[in-house]
Amino acid sequence: MFCETPKVYRGAGIVVLFSMLFGAASVCRGDGLELCNRAPQEIWAAAAYLLDGNWSSEGWWHLKPGACTQVLSGDLQTGNQFYYVYAENTAQQTFWRGEHFFCVDNSKAFNVQGYQDCFRRGYAQRGFTQVDIQDATAFTWEFRGSNSTAPPR
């Protein structure tokens, strides 16, 4: 499986939210949490998780079609059954989103502690999709297809 190096700086620009998430999940062969792009266009991905009692969100991982990257390493069973993922391709206005909001930086790589007061702290906010890993110690999330290009709410 082809994997890219994680987190690269993304170009500045206005980021707009659209649509709902289309994705798939599977237990991955390695360890940790892996994100894969099964969509026909390149995407920028982010993940959020609870670690040592603190929420963190981080990104951006640039994934070309067919590419994967490991965003968290090690055993995922640290008392955390849920992880959160988000991806976008702003040039083609395609988004994979959900209803769990975390902080992001629109213009560069980020690792943000906490999910509250994003705007006050100088961050944007995005809706991430909840991923239930159940009892898996390693997990792969695949961003698939494309989403609608409905105007933001």
C-alpha cells in the first residue's frame, strides 16, 4: 500500500464546508490510525482524537488518489473507541464532513489542543465524522466517492 509522508503545508485560501461524509472503514494491517484516499481527486485530511484526557485535532495530510498515510501510531485501544476524520478538496468543492466540531487552521499544518473557542483562538472550525473503531487496535478509514456541492449552511 502506498503511503505518503504526513502533514504538509496547504495553500492559503478560503475553505467552505459542503455536504456529508462518504467513507468506508476497515481494520488496517499496521498499527494505529490510517487515512486513505479512494476518491478520484486529491484531498487534504485531518483527524481528531482524545489522548491522555485531552482533545486534539491535527492535519493537514495531503493525499493523492489511492494514497494512504498513518496519522496515529501505536495501539489504538487506550480507552478511546471513537476517532474523528475530515477531508476536503476546495478546488473541486468536495467535502467529507460530519457533525462533531473541532478546530483547524485553514492555511497551514496544525495540531490544536481542545475543541472549544476555535474562532477566539484564531482557528476555523470543521465538522468531523465520528469513526467507531469498536475493539480494533489498528484501523483504516477510506474517503470514497464525491460529495454534493451544496452551499454551506
